[in-house]
Amino acid sequence: MKKNTSSLIHSAPSLIGRAGGESDFIAFAIYIAGTAVAIASAMVVAILLNVKMANIIPETHRDRTLYVTALQYKDSEMGGPFYLGCSTLAVDELFSKLECVEVATGMCVDHYREITVDSISAVSNNPQNYVKAIFCDPRFFQLYDFQFLEGRPFNEQEFRDGEQVCVVTDKMLAKIEVQSGRPSFIYFNNLPYRIVGVIKRTSPLMDTSYAEIYAPSLGKSLSFTDSNPTNYQGNLSVRVLLKKGYSREDFLKEVEPLCRRYEAAQSSAEGEPVHFTVDAKSHFFVCFSYFHSDDESASDKAKNLMPPAILMLIFLLLPALNLSGLVSNRMEARRAEMGIRKAFGAKRRTLLREVIRENLVLTCCGGLVGWVLSWLFYLAVRHTAMFQALILREGNLTGDITLDLKMFVTPTLFLIVFLCCVVLNLMVALIPSWTSLRKPIVESLNQKK
């Protein structure tokens, strides 16, 4: 008798539904659809965070990359402060020689409406079809992991000699070949540039490294004042890759005495006090700066993550209220069945565990559907001005926003999806299930079926 009772307890039908009726199928479909909408809404925010923060090819070192800015001013009137870029000299002498730095590179960005090959236009003269060019040094290709399909990056000798060479993307080369066949040179900035390498085009969502053309920055601008060859001021944006084990604080501490030495030299040359400081921001605080931070502590990071986290919670909470009502109705419809199982010795926590487990299965199914929906949503809106303004630092530079599958399928995103499913499942199933299971056995047995 005891064996039969135990068998009855564990083999009884599901608490939240039982396959075998049209109403059950509709309930399951509504539950999965509601979950999919909730997860998809939250995933839109999560994918945005992932694209902007995660280590994604070619920006595979975002967690160790610093974005450096310089500030210089004088005590005299009209002496600043001025936020400045840096010269090639500053990159070579100030940053590259630091113990904590693995790679330091300087770059500047320009845009062209027209690229030519022997006076033949290779790109239409359309404001919505700008070509982005990055002027950089060879170390730029050490910081970012580009996939070279042909050739190589320009080398240090070509860079120092000021040779007009460039690396182009495969998509850019394809546009040129359609117009004029395979070229050896392309013309932009009113100068011929020899193509030495072809890389696989990256998504414009990787806006720190994305361009169609990469050319040497030397000769474009060394410094703002040619009369002072030791000037660290220029128009280059500096990117620094820290060695493993070093932090932003280590970088600022090590660069401080070099800044003071340069400051003293400039003050002597100018004949008045000159103040020069260097600041650096991590990739996270470049992307998310809802709240200004100077020390970039863990609490600052958590504070800046609060807005997207609250938005994700709202997206999960609102559909959860409707789904909770659905689960509550299903539980009320099966109170008699629960009463029978409790009469035969089933414990409340055992029944509650089953409800949560079965809801979690349905929630995970809805989560997978929601993940697909979020992908479809991004495919639908990727060309809109609102989307590009939200996710790109620079305006609408291209009409072709590619979406790499690796941006959507990462361990981090999988963990986010799973956590969203767990949170949604607990919000949806726990309260109505616990309330229903607390009802007395007699009341449950007398429930009209």
C-alpha cells in the first residue's frame, strides 16, 4: 500500500497543465509567447550592452584598453584649459615606453564622399555613403585583431618614411573592382595610396576599429606647432593596451612623473607656467557614462549599469504580471488534484518544486524564442537613424550595418538569457503557486473541477 501511495504521489499529472486538451495547448502557447516577448525586450538591452562592452573580434582586448586624453593650459589669459589630442611624439615617448603598456597607438578619423581610381569614382558622391578612413600607426594592427585576406599591414619603415600606403576592406575593394577592375592604387585626400593589404570588413558596430581604409598617420599631423618639435599636442586619439595584471590606476601613476617632466620643459620654453595632465578611461566608462566618474571604482561601474538594468527589469516585470495571472488561473483549476496529492502525503515543498521546474522549462522555451525575436528585431531596425544614433559614436556613416552571429551567441549573453528566464520564472510562478498550495486539503478537495 505504501508503495502504491508513493507511486501515486510522484506519477500524478502536472500541476500547471496536462497535455491532452485544447485549453492546455492554448495556455502553453500563451505562456511561451508572453515569455518570448518579455525575454526579447530584455535581450534587446542585453545585446546592446554586449555589443558595446564584450571582447568581440576585432576588438578582442576591450577589457584592457584605455582611451587617453590630454589637458593642457597656461596661467595667462586665454591659456586654456584645452582638451587635446596627442602628437606622434607623445605616443612614442610618453606612452609606448611605460612598463604597464603593451601597445600604444595613435589614430585620427576622416570621412570622404568620394574615392577614385584613376579619376574614376569608386564610391558614389552621396552624403549617406561616406567612406570612413582611419589614419594610424602600425601598432594599431596589434591592438585590433583584423583578419587579413591578402597582403599585410603597413610596416614601421613605411610609416616612418611617410609612404602613401593603405589597407582596405574586402567590401571596399569589391566596390572598386566593379567600377574599374583590380587596382594597385586608390586616390583619396587628393593623393594616390598604394594598397598593401586587404582585411575582412568588420561590423560598423565595432565603431572604435571600423573603417574602410587604413593609412599611416605620420605626415597627416605630427603636432599643432611645427616650430616646437617636442610638443605633445596633436590631433591623434590615443589607445593604450595594458599588459595583463595592470590597471588604469597603475597607468596613471606611472605616467604622472613623465607629465611633470614635460610640464617643466614646456614652462621653460614658453616662459610661463604650463600645466599638462593625462587622463584615461576604460572601455566601459567610454561607452557608459550616465554618472560622471573620476576613479572608475566598482561602485561607479555598478551605478552606471543601473539604468540598463532597471530597463531590463521593467521589460521583464510588466509581462510577468499577465503571465502570473495565467499561472494563478491554472493553479486554481487544479486545486482538487493538488488536494488529492497532499492527502496521499505529498509535501508542499515537493509540489512547489515541481511547479517551478515545469514553469522553468516553459520559460526557457520562451527564452529561446525571445532570443530569436531579438535577432529579428535588430535585423529590422539596424538601418534606422535611431538605432545607429543609439549604438554608434559617429553618425550614419554606412548603409550596411552587418550583424555578426558572434555578437549574439556568447557565454555572457547565454548567462544573461538564463538569468532572465530564472527571474521571470520566479516572478511568474512562485507567488500564485505558493498561495494555492497553502489552501487546506479539504478546501482543495471540495474545489469544483
